Amino acid sequence: MSRGLKTNSKQRSVLSWALYDWANSAFATTVMAGFFPLFFKEYWSHSVAATQSTYALGLANSVASAGVAITAPLLGAIADQGFGKKNFLIFFTIMGALSTMALSQVGLGEWQTAAVLFALGNFAFACAISFYDALLIDVADESEMDRVSSYGYAMGYLGGGLLFLINVLMYLKPRWFGLESGTDGVKASFVTVGVWWLIFTLPLLFWVREKYKPRTRPPMFELWRKGWLDFWASLRRIFRYRPLLIFLLSYLIYIDGVNTIIKMAVDYGMAIGFKPSDLITALLLVQFVGFPSAIAFGRVAEKVGARQAVFICLWIYALITLFAFFMQESWHFYLLAALVGLVQGGVQALSRSIYGRMIPAQEAGEFFGIFNLMGKFSAIAGPLLVGWVSVTTGEPRWSILVILAFILGGGLLLRRVDPNYKVPT
């Protein structure tokens, strides 16, 4: 009986953890990838040149990523010292949800206010993910990490996709929801994202337990002081652990391409002349292809190894970027969306599980802070370079080749990573 209760408790913990991906993916789909870049270009910056609005969007993404890169490792170290990963996750979830809902109040042409609120929401979203990633150590044993990590991403695709479908209908058929126009539908969708994000965070709050949370909490000043000391000590340690350092550098490079595709795809499609309805349909396709594909890549990793499965994803990404350079028809964008959905969850989930196996479990908050620091530093370069190439050349198609360089460079470095390495404790 006790074994059955323990099993049920663990399953509930895994499901509650995965539901946070269901919760926050609404921001990633409806806001980050979907309506914000569309609305930013057509409503908030309607009188600004397309190349300039692309640059402004890239700048907003990069500022948010820089903020995460600066703060996440320190906050992770503080969480490990006693404040707890869940406490930080809840704080940033509330910040992100409120910033997103505030977008509904931004008026026509107020692109500066929209950019600030988006950067704030993006910052909170990314900080919360850092602590969510670190909680993987608490809900999954080492042998389960590929499967559980992939399950989380699969839930994210399904949850984010379902709300995005509702939000698309609010945009295309506003009167079904008692709204006057598609503009009202988009604004209302920002409110639904914030509410969805908060509600589906509740299971994690109640049913996920931190295994490695310290029993005592030092005074706040001591937490900050020790957090800084531990953060710099961890950075120095990483340079002593060559396999971990090589993996982080590899991840820094290839995830740049992945994140840039996620954040700039709709803007790129609009810049080369596709209709918003085609782009929104393609994003929905990504979500519903991504749900089974993320689960499938977890199974593939169990057969061939997580690193080899990531290689497969990166090769497909390389083909995606080459095809994106030449695409002309709307069905091309649909095909690319299906291919992105096939591999996006796999590369993210398996990168997380590879890293999770390599680090000490009791220092997960701190080490995952560094992991997300790498991810956010990468997200600074990609959007900025894409925007800069677009402005400099006057041709958005050339900017897509920036992504190809990151994908191939990171993949080549990943070949030198030993996925069985474990950091000494």
C-alpha cells in the first residue's frame, strides 16, 4: 500500500511539474511567437518602417535576455541557500502574468510602452523557467530525466496550443466572444494568457516538493552575500570541468539559433510578405505537431542516447533555415512550421536532461541558473544580428542565414561532449 501511495504521489508530482509548462507556454505561443510581433508591427508601431520595427523587436528580446543572463545564476544560488526554487518561480510567474495582462491597455502607436511591458514579461518568463528547469531534479530520477523532461515540453505544446487556438478564434471571430473587432480580440488574449499562466501554476505550488531545499534560511543579506560567492565559485568550477564547459558552450551556440527562430519567425514571415492569417495558422501547426514529437524524442533518446537525438534535431534545423531562405508560398511556411514542431521540443527537452544528469542535484538551482545564463546570452546575439542584417541589407531573407551559422557551429562543438560525465560533488 505504501509503495502504491508513493508511486501515485510521484506521478502527481511529475504531472504538476509538467503543468507549469502547460501554464507558461501560453506566453511563449500567444505572446512571444504569435500576437505580440504581429500586433507590434501592425498596431503599436504601424507608422514605423518594417526594418525598424524588426530591429525594435529584436532589441526588446535582447534586453530581456540580458537581464536574465545577469540575474538568473545569482538568484539560483540564493534559492539553493534557503529561499527555495518554488518561491522564486511563483514571484516571477506573477510578474510575468501581470505584465502580459497590462499589454491589453496599451494604445495605438504606443510602441515604446508595449516594448517595455513585453521585455518585462519576457524577463519574468525566462527567470521562472530557470527555476522550473531546476525542479526537474526534484521530480525525476536520473534514469527518467529524458522522458520526464520531454513530457514537460509536450504538455507545453498542448496547453500553449489549446489557448492559442482560442486566442486565434478571438482574433478571427471576435463576435463569437462578444468582442467588437480583431484588435479587441488580441487585447483580450493578453488577459487570458495571464489568467491561464496563474491558474495552471497552482498544481506545482501545492504538489511539487523540493528534495534539496535547505532546512534553515539565513538572513537576506547573508543569502545575497553567499549567493554571489557561490555563483562565482560555480563559474570557476565549470572551467575546471571540461566536459561540462564544452556542453555549455555548444548549447550557448546552437540554442541561439533555436531561440531566434522562436522569437523572430512571425516577424520574418511578415517582412517577406506573408499574410498574418498564414503565419498564425503555421504557429498553431507547430504546437500540435510539437506535442507528440516531444514525447517521441524522449523515446528516441532512450534508444540512441540524448546527445545523438539532439544531433538529429540540429540537422533538421539546418535544413529548415536553408529552406526558409528560399521559401515563396504560404504552404512553404506551413511545411517549415511542421518541421519546427517536429524538433523544437526535442532539442530543448533533451538539452535540459543532458545537463541535469551532469550537475550535482543539491546545487540544481545554481547550476540551472548558469544553464539559463548561457541560453539568454545566446538570445542576445541572435535577435540583434537578425535585426541588424535585415536593416543593413534591406533584405530580411539574408538575416535567416545568421541562424544557420549558430545551428551548425553548436552542433560541431556538441560532438566533443561526453554525455556520461558527472560533476564531482
